Amino acid sequence: MNGIPLTFSEHQINRTVLGGRVNQNPSALNISVILLNSSGSHFKLHVFENLLQCNFQSIISIEHDSSNFTDDVSKKYPMIKFIIPQEKTTDGELINLAMGEIQSDYVLVLRDSLNIPSGFLQPHLAERITEGSPYCIVPRLMDKNNIALPCAFSPGAEYSHFVVDSSSEITNGKKTLFPFDFIALYNRKKFIELGGFDWTITSPYWQNLDLSLRSWLWGERITLTSLIQFSYIDEVPVNDTTYNLDYLRYYLKNELPKIKMEQGYIKRTAFPGFMFRSSCGFMEARRQFNAAKIWVENNKFRFKMDLQTFVQNWSRDYEDK
């Protein structure tokens, strides 16, 4: 596995980029959109129309599969920038890539598997939900039958193991551990400062949780809003929480570090326990452990708390706003 990236743009992807003009309208929202596409549905054109009506500063449409894209679409929608990766990539890596193409303060990540209504984000609403410059705001999500999905995630502990609980109860300002399916409104500057998604973690669940938990440990907040709502058109994706090498990298970066004298660090004595936990052999375990120690050392002053303190303070010191 590669060394742990230190910046959000460290890995470059072979891609084709077409179209895209920044909205110069003075009344344009200080928000851009990243649309992750997974199908070649003609319904996507309807999504483009609805997004354009919201007066976003810019819109970036990313195709996972180049066979789902035709040049005619880019000619029909010159205001939209189309990015077509020419290699296999993760959702997080594609979001990182698109973030580098955007200038607005906030970026809304959506999927073509959502029902995106016309005019869903008006200027007064955009101003209200971004007040105070939060890092990440997560909308209410529904399934295709308009049943609320469990989008409120909270940290906990069972027998000294970190666990994640979920609830479908959504209120404005309520905290959540991470955004479901990457769908959220992100503060672009803070996203970049956090390093973005780790492209070396290929599991969507662990990649998402890695950045989200890091944001909390480094002093940021992720909150929910009931003022924006989307529903899935078809089946809702299922989080794959299988323990694998991706989990180990997430674990090393987020669960293992401790705080001493206001600095993050990994104890040397933690290696035997990690090696036993990893089940990947001494050499591979040592390589990953050393890579994580270097990464934590490089970011030691960013840590505001360790995982134990974070879990203990979730409902005590960090009261919901």
C-alpha cells in the first residue's frame, strides 16, 4: 500500500476535461456542485436542468464510466464542466480532483441516483445553513419510498472497541459522525486543509469515515440540516464495513493516535498490539505502522483530541447547537 498522502491533490488522475464556465452572475451562490454519476440514464439531463436553475457558481459532473458520456452532452451544457477519469478511481479521489477545479467557498456533493428537485437551494437558505462557516453540513436523505434514512451517526464504545450508532432522527445543527454516501455541503478551504479523502483507502465506508473522524479529531464539526432533503431514485447503497487493509489504514490514522502535551503521537509500544490485530504479517504490519507514525508526526499539531476523549465528550462537552 502507498505512503499516506499529506495533501488532497497529491495523486493525479488521468482524465479528460470538457467545458465548464464559471458563473459570473453577481447573484450566483457562493456554492458549487460536484455531481457523481454512476449511470448513463437520460434522467441525468433533467438533473442538469434543475442544477442550473439554482444559480450555482459552477457545476462539475464526473463520470465513473467513460462509456456513459458523449460529447453531445457537453455541447448542450457548456456551463457544466465534465470530468471523465481514464482510470479506475474512488469516489473520494474524484471529489478531491473536482475540489481542485472549484473556487467557491462551499461545495455540494450529490449523486445522479438522487431525485434533485428544481430550486432546492435558494440564496437565503444557503446563507442560513453556512452561517458560521461550518466544515460539513449533511442533508436529510430518504429512500425511494420517502422513508427517512439513518443519517445521524454517533460514536460509541463496546468492550473498549470503537463503534458507530445510527438514527434517522434529523434536527438542524445536530451532530453526525460522517455524511452518508459522501453527500454533503463541504467548506472547500477546510476540506483542503484536512487533506481531503485518502486515495489509498479504496473502501467507500472507510475512506469516508477516515476523513470525517479526522475532521472531528482536528477540531472541525459535521452537522445535520433538515432544511435540505433528497430521496434516492432506486436502491440505497449499503455501507460495507468489512475489516480489511483499508480499515487498518483508517485505524492507524484515527483510532491509534494519542495526545500528549497537545500533540498527536503513536506509541512505539502500540506495534505488537497492532500486528496481532492486523493479521497481515510482520513486514506489512511494520510498514503500515511506520507510515502512520510518520503521518501523525507530520500532523501532530493538528490533533485537538484523541479518539477516547472524542467519544467521551460527544454528548458532554460538544453540545449540539
